[in-house]
Amino acid sequence: MNTSTNLFDTLTALLERNNILTSPAEVQGMFCGMLGGGMPLECQDWLEPLADFIHQGESFSKEVDEAFKSLFDTTCQQLVESDFALVLCLPEDSSPINERGQALLSWVQGFMLGFGLHQDDLTGCSADVKEALEDFAEIARMDDEMNEDEESEQALFEVMEYVRVTAMLCFNELGKSPEQQQSEPKTVH
């Protein structure tokens, strides 16, 4: 978990230096949502929508571009690994519980946004994915302050784990690996 912690802090500082008012959690959530909604892994068309939503349509600096591309590549790699390897880009466990909770809400909100960009027809989705998206909508609305106690820590951990596994579920059902892209028939519009 140490690498994701350092990554969260590093990306937070980078975003602040570049006056980008979002969190790395929201960015990774958007990536997972886009990929879980069916955007092909090799797609590089995500920079523009990301800039539209988090940077008023302005392009990112080269440093931010590279950091986002690295986060995207890492996230893709984690999603395709078969051992549930996705690590959410969130503050470290020693951060205040409400800071971690807010980052998780940002992650889920980013996921919902990214998912919506690539999946607008849920009729073909399994009941599990539909239920998970309803749960994500509920999670995204939660903003109650949490107590710094063991019960709240356990509850936050369980929600974080649910979010992580659910993101992988969506990707496994709707996401497209390069191999899947190759096997799909090409349609002419």
C-alpha cells in the first residue's frame, strides 16, 4: 500500500502546483469508470474529457500529462491482472479518517462520471453491476463526518474494499482488453 500512498501525496502536490482543483482519487476513479464502462485499454482519448471536467477544458502541463498517463497505465495494469490487484489512489491509512473518507467519495464520484462517459445503456449489464452502480450513487452522496474510532475505521475499510472490488467487477464485465477488441467484429456506420 506504500506505493499508492506516496503516489497520492505526490500527485496531490503536483495538482496543487498546477492549480488543478481535483484529487488524484477522483482522477483514478474517472479512469476506472471509463475503463469499467467499456473504454478500450489502449484508448488514449481520455485526456480531453479529463481536462474538460477538472481543468475547465484547458490542456495540462507536460508534467501533469505524464503523471496522468503513468497513473492510467498503472491502473490499466492492475485491472487486467487476475489477482484483484487494483489499489485505490487514496491517502495513507494514518491520515485523518474524514480525509480518507472524502477522498473515497471523490473516487466514487469520479468513477460514476467516467462510467457515464462510456456506458449509457445498462440494459445489457448484469444485476450485480446495476446494483453496484446504485450503491456507488448512494456512497457518492454520503458526506457525514466520521468519528475517529475503531468502528468507523472498520466501516471505512469495508466500503473501500467494496468500491475496489466493484470497480474490478465492472471492468471484468464491461471493460475491453486489447484481445477483446481484436475479436469483436468491426462495424461500419
